Amino acid sequence: MQELDGKHIVLGLTGGIACYKSAELCRLLVKAGATVQVVMTEAATQFITPVTMQALSGRPVYGSQWDVREPNNMPHINLSREADAIVLAPASADFIARLVQGRSDELLSLLCLARPAERVPLLIAPAMNREMWVHPATQRNLRQVDADGARVLGVGNGWQACGETGDGRMLEPAQLFEEIVAEFQPKVLAGEHVVVTAGPTFEALDPIRGITNHSSGKMGFAIARAAREAGAEVTLIAGPVHLPTPRGVQRLDVTSARQMLEATLGATQRASVFVATAAVADWRPASHSEHKIKKDGSGQPPVLHFVENDDILLTVAQGARAKAGELFCVGFAAESENLVEHAKAKRARKGIPLLVGNIGPLTFGQDHNSLLLVDADGVRELPRAPKLMLARELAAEIAARLPSGRQR
Ligand code: C5P
């Protein structure tokens, strides 16, 4: 089972140097199981040839509304009815302006106008020079296409082909791919605000050393991504990890448990779900040396003193919002044995409705995992699968447990 099995995407290219990135996007979509029908404006063919896009999509490219290949000679109707989504990448400033006006004198704008809006989403990946991007006309047009039901995917920042630097670059193919995949996920957490802690914490001894826990952060990042795909607003509080931020997720980087606690207390003030996946260090050094602790030649190691860190999950779960049922708390437990017993005991000790257990050594740094869900009704296993798949299942499990019609 691949991410986009059974999905049919109309990929529309308009005039812009970013067309070269669309070749890679097409490849990613096809590799993920989608069928891709490329439609190009005349301007797009100045930047990349239909031959390239035909070879990558495995289908002849459309470019004219007078295409005689269609028996009824209505490619705008046929192409838009077959689609599960229409993606415009790159979408030029001119093309966006044309959408605003409902122009339809060439195939791509015509099929966008003919799109059955209630079931075929229109995703727009703008690409243009930074001055064109910030121009009030462009910004006005973007607001209008958004109000008309399209989803504007945003732009990147950086070096532009014109030699200038700023906003307006088309998003990278992998980012666009992530957005397209997200579009198809059920919006089970729409309207929720989910806070996730992820990764380890690092408790400094001196400027060079410290103690930490094993944790790649992959499970927590997958949960943040899945929650966002499910329609939630997501705040991800991350310890020191080397992972890219999922699209559309607000990330707060922290180092120590105390910083993580502070960030979490702030973010959960207006959240409705809290998922604690972080491997928080249980102890921190009682004192922090301003300079590196040196060997003194005596052969005796230094005596280190530790104090216990606050339990972030426990603190939040015992707070007023969780107690009032406004904040649904989910804990994680990484064990090495007796998972069911430990997980049940931990759920009771933390006073939380849902605890997710996993076997530590089988998950650390891995892309796959299996989860054990423990709630008041008992135990349920989510069998071994990629972490993102498990995270999506967990998002649905959380959604099913949220009190309906809750006041936030
Ligand atoms: O008690 P234990 O550390 O095994 O509990 C694990 C759960 O508690 C995880 O959800 C973890 O994120 C959370 N936790 C926390 N703050 C701590 C310790 C654990 O939030 N100081």
C-alpha cells in the first residue's frame, strides 16, 4: 500500500522557471502510486518540454482545449471530472490573476473553472520573483482564490533565478508532495489544537558535557505531522534532534527539561490535546559549571549531584484545563519488558485517559514501531508499521476519544 494508491492527480504547469521542479514532483507522485495527468500552458512549454513530462507521467500531456483525442472534444470536462485533486505547480502570478477572473480561454484555466469544487480540491503552488510576490495585486489575488475555495500552499524563501533573494520561490517537490498527501487524509482533528513534545532533553553539566536520553524524535514528529494532516493546529516542542519540521507545524526548539516544561505550560494554555512523546531526562545536575570540569590529576572522578526534573506530563495532566476536560492528555511509555503491566500502571500514576506503550529498543531510531494503546476500557495493539502510519491511526484514536461538542 503506497501513499497515493488509486489517486488521480491533474498536475498543471504554468509559465515559470520552477517548471523544472515539477518534473521531480511528477516523479514523486507516480512513485507513490498516483496516476498523473499533466496539463501545460503554452508559457510552461517554454521552460520544460511536454516530452519530459510525458515520459515521467507515462501519459500524453494536454495543452489545448481543442484536443481531438477526446471523443466528445471536451477535455476540460473529462480531465476535471477524473481528478481527485488539481495541483497547479508552478502557478504564475498571471495564472493566479486569471483564476480570480474566472478566465477560460485556454485549457488549464478552463478546467480549473469547470472543476467540481465540492469534491476536487485545487492546490496552488505559486512561483514568482519576490517583488511580484509582495505586490498588493498578487496578495489580493491570492486572498481571492483562497476565498473561492482553492488552497494556496505558500512559497519558499531564498535565492531566485533572477539573481534576487526573497520570498516567492516555489516550494520544493518533497514539500509539495507532503501537502498533496496531507490533502487526502481525513480531517478528524479539525478545529483542535494539538501540542506534542518530542525528542530527548539535554541536561548540561558544563559547557561541553551533559546527560541525555535515547530518542530520535521520529515518533513525536510523525504524530505532529499526522495531527496537522488531520486538520489540527499543531505546536511541536522539540528537544535536540536532527529532523525537518513537518509542513504547517509550529516548532519550538528547547534543550533542557525545564525549558520543555515552560514551553509546554505556555502552549497547552489554549490547546485541546497534549501528546507527550518526549524522552525527558529524569534528573539534571544540581549545579551547572560555567567552565569545563577538568581532571585534577588525583585519579578521582568528580562527585556529581542530581535533582529530579518535574514530570511535564504529570504537571499538565493535573492542571486545571485537563481536570476540566478541556485538554485531553496522552502519554507514552518506553519499556524493555512487561509492557502491558507497566503501561497500565503508568496510565494510572499519571492520571491520563490514554497511554501509548512501546518497547524501547525496538523503536529507538527506527522508522517502524508497534504501539499498545491503554485506556479505561483496556488494551489494544496497533501492529508494527511505519511510524507515520501509526501516528495517523493514533490521531484517529485520539479523535474518537475527544468529548464531542466540547467548549474551548
Ligand atoms: O514516567 P515515565 O518517564 O516513564 O513516563 C513517560 C511519559 O511521561 C512520556 O509521555 C513522557 O513524555 C512523559 N514525561 C514527562 N516529563 C518527565 C518524564 C516523563 O513529560 N519529566
